[in-house]
Amino acid sequence: MLFPDYRPRRLRQNDAFRRMIRETRLSVDDLILPLFAIDGKGVKNPIDSMPGHFQLSIDNLINTSKKAYELGIPAIMLFGIPDKKDPLATSAYAKDGIVQKATRALKNKMPDLNVITDVCLCQYTDHGHCGFVDGQIIDNDASLDLLARTALSHAKSGADMVAPSDMMDGRVAEIRNILDENDLSNIPIMSYAAKYCSAFYGPFRDAADSAPKFGDRRTYQMDPANALEAIREVSMDIEEGADIIMVKPALPYLDIVCRIREEIDLPLAAYNVSGEYAMIKAADKMGWIDGKKVMMESLTAIKRAGADMILTYFAIEAAEELRA
Ligand code: PBG
């Protein structure tokens, strides 16, 4: 059926028609808010490249999380900024580590807000890599035990879900095993399955103080040029026991989100990363774009591509917009 018999504009002429034929609807239920926890009291260090985001001590972390909870956001993703770093990332799995303390405090105050913890070593190692380093080599298998211990200590502190972001091979299986052995078989794993080696993580590394001190992450994070490999990565993580799989970043990788959605029937998350956030905030500040509209369009696009949930620094702003 072609013009003039078919006129797509017929169903665009008023808001009611547009609402009736809308295919994608963003909901507060889709949003996960990433937050940065740091030691201290009353601390709220602004992150320059991520306006509106802060390194938060536990008291402030609770305030922000409460706001998210009251807006109906179902979960936060917790990142820790430890006070000490060492080669074995010991503060990543310490009982009184920052994520462990923050998780206990959050679950105590807001038991119904899901706390997902990022499981990685890069904030906790003195060299800033996501695994154990031997000379110049990021040693895959030596990293697995450290990652598993980290995930276990998060779960023991009350985390509702753990999310490994390190990209070591085999870590999902290792984490699933250690959780199961410790009567934590009910704790799901959200795996950063297709995580690309992306320059869009720049602002996050300022926020979390996790930039590698030598080299880069190309030997473990994925090459941005690859798509088939994303399917292999995702399939592996599912076989190893992942419950939710993630594509990261989101906007420059919507083709990957779409392909994974078509091939895989597990819940799919997309991470709208720090650089994606920073670009919109910066252009809005310059008066070059309408930041709010670009935010809503971007999040809707990520959902349209096939994501079931979106990790985004816009979560509170978007929830407020959806409420209004
Ligand atoms: C840690 C981690 C990173 C991000 C999430 N977890 C940084 C990295 O891989 O260097 C990036 C998140 C963002 O940019 O918003 N492995």
C-alpha cells in the first residue's frame, strides 16, 4: 500500500493517536541508578565530568538512594572507592570494605530497594587493572579467585545481585560456584557480558579513580569493531550461569543490543555509560541541545533496540520526567 492510499501521517495528527500507536514505552521500572560510595561522613565530592553525580559517603548515599526509591526506581548499582589499594585488591573483598559497609547500611534502611554491586578489581588494585597483574600481564586465572571472593563478600553483606564487570574469562562460573557453595544460590548474576574497550568510560574513571596506571584494557575488554564476538561472549556467560546479560556502552552499540535481543531470551541490560551522560550534559550546558529531551530520546532508543533495563546516570532525572 503506497501513497496516496497509505498516509502514515494520519495516525500522527494528534497526541491521542500517537499514544495509541506508540511501540516503546519507557518506565521507571526500566531504570537502574549507578552510585559511588566513599568512606567518611557528610562527603559529597562533585564529579566534574558527570554533573549531578558525586562520590558519596554512606549517609549521603542513603539520602540519594532514598530519593531513587521514592521515585520508584527498582535498583541501584553500587561502585566503591576504597581508601587503600594494593596488588591483591584486598579492600575489594574485605568484610569492612566500602561496598560491603554501604550495602549493609542500604539494606538496613531500605530493604525493598535492590542493591546490585559492581564486582571488579580496578578501583582496588594499585595498578588500576581489572585483574591480578603479573609483570605486565593481566593474569586471567589468578584473577578469578579474587573476583569470586569479592562477589561472595558482597552477597554476604546483603547485595541482592552481583554484577561482574572485569571481563576475565570464566568469572561467571567461578562466582556462581562460590555463591552456590555458600548457600547463596538465590543471588542472581548480572554479567557485563559484552563489555567493549571504550573511550566512553573516561568520566567514570575520574569518578572511581580506576584508570589503569600502565597500558589499557584491550587484552580483556572487547574490540569495538566486533559484533559476532559479542554473541559468543554472551552465550558463554549464559552457559556459566548468568541471569541477566549486559551490553556496554549503550548508544554507540545499539546494533549489538538489537542482535543480542534477537538471539537471546534472557533479560538484557544496557549500560548508558559515563561518557554518554557527559556528552549530553556538556552540550546542554553550552545551550546546543535540549538535554532533557535528548535524555528521554536516548533512553527510549535504548529500550526500542531491545534492552529490558538501562543502567543510567540519568535515572533520577528520567524518573522525575516520567512522573511529571
Ligand atoms: C569497572 C567499570 C568501568 C565501568 C563500569 N565498571 C570502567 C572500566 O571498565 O574502565 C564504566 C562505567 C561508565 O563509564 O559509566 N571495570
